Amino acid sequence: MSLSVKHLLGIKELQPQDIELIFQTADTFKDLLQRQVKKVPALRDTTIANIFFENSTRTRISFELAEKRLGADTINFSASGSSVSKGETLIDTVQNILAMKVDMVVMRHSASGAPWFLANHIDAGIINAGDGTNEHPTQALLDAFSIREKLGNIKGKRVAILGDIMHSRVALSNIYCLSKLGAEVMVAGPPTLIPKHIAELGVKVEYDVKKALEWCEVANVLRIQLERQHKPLFSTLREYSLYYGVNRQMLDSLEKEIVIMHPGPINRGVEINSDVADSKQSIILDQVENGVAIRMAVMYLLSGRGEIVE
Amino acid sequence: MGSNIPYLKTLLDNTQLNITLQRLAHQLVENHQNFGNTAIIGIQPRGILLSDRIVMLLRSITAQEHIDYGKLDITFHRDDVHQGSIHLPEPTDISFSIEGRNVVLIDDVLHTGRTIRAAIDALMAYGRPNDVELMTLIDRHFSRELPIQPDYVGQTIDTIITQKVKVYWQEKDGKDEVVLIDQGE
């Protein structure tokens, strides 16, 4: 048993066994992170470059912490203030970084498909930390891992992904990940923010958030990505909040207690209200905690690049 | 030689193995008396099959209900991550403090010493023990790559690199036996 891939580019390419293996390994790292000494020297001879062509707080800190806790050396690169603004191409930038003997690249890029492009041109292992509106695999893994931790299992669970599905790489990766693990997935939000043929991925589509909440056991509320919306897709944030935001009143009217998730950063009062985000139903901060363990597992498993010995 | 059929030799049969386990347990009692400040730690995955037995014997010999006993996984402290293979972790279970304790590490076969080096490293992440001793069932004493010696030994054997020692346990493999396998050239 070993990972079927050399890079973590997208969930689409993973087998269900890969995801299980990552979860099992992450369980061990989660234990480790509860200890006094939260560090192991597993990747002490590995250098990892975090290359971020797009803004990030959580993902970047989470990756960096995961790398440090595995004992790896890290370098950080962000596009602003670099030679990218002087017109250097993606391959040139990365080749130059790799020439300094880097073993693994964690990359976020605003162009969908950028990590695949890179994987065709360089030797190092690549982990996609978000590419455009395509995939954000480690986020989907930590989301599914958090559901598994909270509900014990993912198979057969009903998960609704709410909000800006159109511009969300978290949505797409989550759909792939949860479907592969046997969950039922629904997407819900305003018609303008739901891609036309999304049902072909095997998900249910709902335009009424209340109905989606009644159906699901877990609601993953996504951020409205104003920075990616180049034309108006709803009239005002206030209107969006009124019709599609998740609030306390709505949750209290349900007959069951559902689990609330959000990948962050939260627009409080827009897609989710504070009395929901900060309630005990919410596992938003558990998601962040699990992110470190998941990323440690992914990097550890990709670092060997060989057979796993029993 | 030259044949592909593995050559097998029994190092310890069922009876011999159980006599050896009795002796090892008694040697521990001799040095640690009531185990008040002692902690037994088995190394995952195969070492714990030996430590399970030893702890069971210790409980019956000393009539001590409580002996601190933990299991240690050393996967992330190994030094061969980049040699083309990767190991999957087993759970570590140490539910007591090892600070200032006399720790006895237990593994089934002592070969190059690299596992024990990793185990000492992994152990130190849990605290600073007073001292650390090592018990092993089989000591392949000419194969050492690091200066590590056991304090309690079941049997010392001379082996060459192509040979393998396999320890079978009733609980896991359906029999108690230690064999030497020669895989030839």
C-alpha cells in the first residue's frame, strides 16, 4: 500500500484508498500535536518551498507549521515583492528556486491548472495549495477528516456545500473527496453562483438554503469570493445575507442539530452569522487544527516516493 | 549455497522460548524489584509482542497489579525515509510520565542498532528518563552499525547479512518459535 500519486495536484486523481491512507497517517500526527514536544525529525533532510502567487493566511501558516513539525527546512516566496512583478515566468521562477536544491514545492496560483503545468516541467514533488477556481485538495482532505472525526464516518453522510460554488476551489475538491468516500453531496446557493452542469458530478442541486439545511447533516458554508466575481452576480451583500446567509434562527427551526463548517476566511454577517460561526455546532476551528495534521500526513507520504514497507 | 530455497534453522523452539522469557523476566525483577520507578516500553510493531509477554510474566512473578507499560512508535525518527521506502506509523501509547524514571526498552531482534537509536530519540520527546536499558530476545551481535548494546539478551547469535531472524508469537502467528532464514546469495 502506498499513495498512487507522486504529487498532490487534485482530489480528482486520488483513489479512495489514498484518502484513507492520508487519514490514518494524519491520526498519528494529530496525536503528536497534543504532546509537549510537537516535532519529529521525519523530513529533517528535506527542503520545501512554499510558493504563493495569491494571498493566504491559514493555508500558508498551516503548511509552514506542518513542515516545521516534520523537521523540514522551509523557504517562503510570495509573488508580491518578487521578480514575478518584473515579468519572470512561472517555470523560470520555480526552476530558479529548485536550482537551490529544493525537494518539494507547495504552490498556490490564481491560474487553474498551474500545478499540473508545473508537474510536467519539473522533478520536485508538488502540492497544490489552491489553483484558481479549480482545486484545493488539502482543504478538502481536512474538511472530510473533520467530518470523520465529528461523526465517526463519512460514508452515507449528507453534506451540503452552501454559497459561492462557481468560484470556489474548495467546493470542487470537496465534491470529489466526499463522493469518493461515499457521502451524499448537495450544493446550494443562488442560481448565478452555481455552475450550470454541476449535477453531472453526481451532486444534488438546491436553490433554497433552508431546504438544503433540512436535508443535510453537515453544512459547509463557503465564502463569497468577491475578488473573483468580475460581473455582479447578486445585487447586494445584504440581500445575499438575507436570502442565502446561515443564521441562528434558521438553525433553531430545524428538527436536528447539524454540523457547521467554513473553510475561512469568514465574512461575518454575509454567508454566516457570528451566532452560528461561534456556536458549539461549529467545527470551524477544529478544521484549522486538523489542517496541520493533514498537511503533515500528505508531505510525509509524498516524501518517500516509494513503496511502503510493512 | 547457490540454492534459492531458504535454509531454516530453529533458534528457539516453543519450550526454549518460554524458558528464555522466564529468565528475562526474572533478570528484570532482580534489577528493578517492585518496579515502582520503572517503566517498560515496547517498540512498535513487533517489539510489543515480546513486551506484552514480559509484562504478563512480571505481573505474575512480582504480584504487582500495576506496572507502567507503554508502546512506542519510532516511524518518524527513522533515518531511512529517503531511501526509497516509507513506513506507516503505529500508535504510540505512553499514558504516564517518563521524567526521572528507569525505562526498559524492549524489542525482539537487535540488528544494526538503528531502530534503538530512533527509539531513544523518540523516547526523549516524552521527557528525560533517569536511565534507559535495553532488552532484546535475539542479539545479532556482529551486525551492529551503531555503538548500542543490550542489557538483557535472550540469545546472542552470529549472522551474516543475507540471513534473517524471524520471531513468531502465538498471539499473532499461531506459534512460539524463533527461526533463522538464509536467503542465499
